[in-house]
Amino acid sequence: MQNKLAENIAETILKKAKVCPQLGLVLGSGWGGIVNALTDKCVIPYSELSGMPQCGVKGHAGNFVIGTIGGKVVVIIQGRFHLYEGRRMEEVLMPLNVLYSLGVRNVILTNAAGGVNEKYRVGDIMILKDHINFTCKNPLIGVQPSEEFPVFVDMSEVYDPVFRKKILNACIELNVPCHEGVYMQLLGPTFETPAEIRAFRNWGVDAVGMSTVVEAIYARYLKMRVAAISCITNKAAGMDINPIKHEDVLLQSEKEGVFLEKLMKKIIATI
Ligand code: HPA
């Protein structure tokens, strides 16, 4: 895999941070608190990195944050790119390419998701054990295959079983309601219809969202070890008397912030 742009960005980051990260975190809604827990922090805005896609939404952080937590050097992607913004797949994948160029081979993806499984409650955690890519866009289309990086990547175990077990143990230790389930990524930006959710439930989907899967596929192509965690911020469409509102999803994810920070600290310490 060679991505000159990502290599240049990584070089600039390493010059500023002066440490090599061992673990990459991609933060979804609600998961931002972990940034406050880092020590010896170096914040590098995307705007200082030539070739890095920029965050369009004002007030939305677009930073690489490097720091230490529990004796580990981590790099945090604060501000991922989504297909629903009209981003090109290369933009969505750029953070992963930069992580790879930084030498990171272990990555944790996080998100906020709607609970499809009737047993799931708002505030629960779901560790991804598998996924369905319902964006119908494969991130490896058009990628030039090489001997080291073939594009016919096995997808039978995307989410690392050792990471999954460690995250599950962290949840149990913290007494956090936790499931292992199947996540479906949709394009968005609309939420789903109740009929779609009923169909997806029949397919074995436990939670839905608008990120993570294409990143996980790409990370596996890069031979990274991947874990992904959802915070259930709402019941999926048709499962609650109230309609789903983006503001409510954000409010709920913020409400979970302190607890998600605590959980992530524990996960990093054990991983
Ligand atoms: N659907 C899709 N994406 C989401 C949801 C949902 O219900 N909740 C949070 N992200």
C-alpha cells in the first residue's frame, strides 16, 4: 500500500508529536471525552496538514490528537468523514491511510448507533462481532492490488476476537450493559423507515449507523487488527413512539460522554 499524500501527512505529524503511536482510535459521536484523559498531548488540526480533507461543519473538530494514556501512546482521529456528506471514499479512508503511515496496526472504531435488537436499551454498548455493508460501496473498488496487499480480502473475521474479548471484559468489570452484535452501515443521511428496520432485524442486524464498516473493511485490507464499538443512542425507526431526531441522538451521545470516557480508558489499558 502506498499513499504518498498519507505518508507526507504522517511525516508532518511525527515531526510535531515526536512519538510513535501504538494504537489508533476513531471517535464517533459521544466518544470524544477520551481526548481529555490524554497526557503529553499534541493536537494537530487537519487545517495544518496539506492534503488532508478539511472538516466542513463549523465547530466540528478536525484533529489528530496524540498522547499517552495508561502507558500507551495513542493517536485519536477527532472528526471522521462520512459518505452522507458527499465525501469521496478516498476522503473517508484518509484517516486510516494516515494511521497506517504512522505505523499504527491496531485500531478501535467507535460510533453512535440505533438499536435494532429489541433487547437493546438506550445507553447500552455493542461490540461489533460482524457487519453488513449496506452502503453498497466497497472501499476497495479501484484500489490497485499488489502482492502484499491483495484486494480479495477475507471478511470472515473482521473484528479481532482477542480485542473483542478484552473489551467485553472491560465492560463486565465496569458493570456496563454490553452486547456483541451485528452492525449495519447505511449511507444516510436519512434515518431508516420502520419497514427497513423490520427487514434488517430479520437479516440478523442488531444496530444501524452511518459509519465504521467501510473503515473496518479498509483497515483489514491494510492488515490492521480492528475492534469497533457502538453506543446505542436510540431505538431504531418504528420501535419508539417518538420519531428519531438527529439532535436527540447527539444529546444522548453527549449524556453518555463521561461513562464512555471511563470505558475507553479501561479498554486502552487492557488492549
Ligand atoms: N440510524 C442510523 N444511524 C444512527 C442511528 C439510527 O437510528 N442512531 C445513531 N446513528
